[in-house]
Amino acid sequence: MPIYTYRCENCGIQFDRQQHFDDPALKICPECRKSTLRKVFLPVGIVFKGSGFYATDHRSSSWQTSRKDNSETKAKSKKEVESEKKSEKKNTKSDD
């Protein structure tokens, strides 16, 4: 259930209320008992985490540059690991 913030335009009280989507909005202030209560809409921060999003979703261009550099480093290190494995195989064959 979502939590809504209400503010009275008459007395200035502000409070949160947990309500269902289908519940009608509150209109009467619990403090001054006048019908000047309004919903307050606040900005909500959204954070995209995980691999289920497109690379263009809220990413800066500097992220793409660092990703490219990182992938190049990984490719180089994979080649180094493969060459080390080959040299180890050669060394074990010569020991036999």
C-alpha cells in the first residue's frame, strides 16, 4: 500500500497516511476540521540496478568510456592467462 503525504492549506499541518489505491483522498483536516486538506506530491528518486536495463538508461557518456577500457583490460588479461597456460603445458611436457 502506498503512503501519501497530506498538507492542510489552512493550519499548515503535514502528515503521512497509508492508503489503498482505491481509497478516496482525505479532504478534512484532523487538526482544524476544515476541508482544506491537499495531497503533496514529492519527487521520487529511482535507482536502476542489475543487468535488466538498457545501457542508455540514465547513464552518462563517461560510463561507456570506462566500460570500454575495462573490457579491453579483460581481453588482454584473458590472452595473458591463455599464454601462461600454454607455457605451463610446454614445461610439463618437457619434464616428462
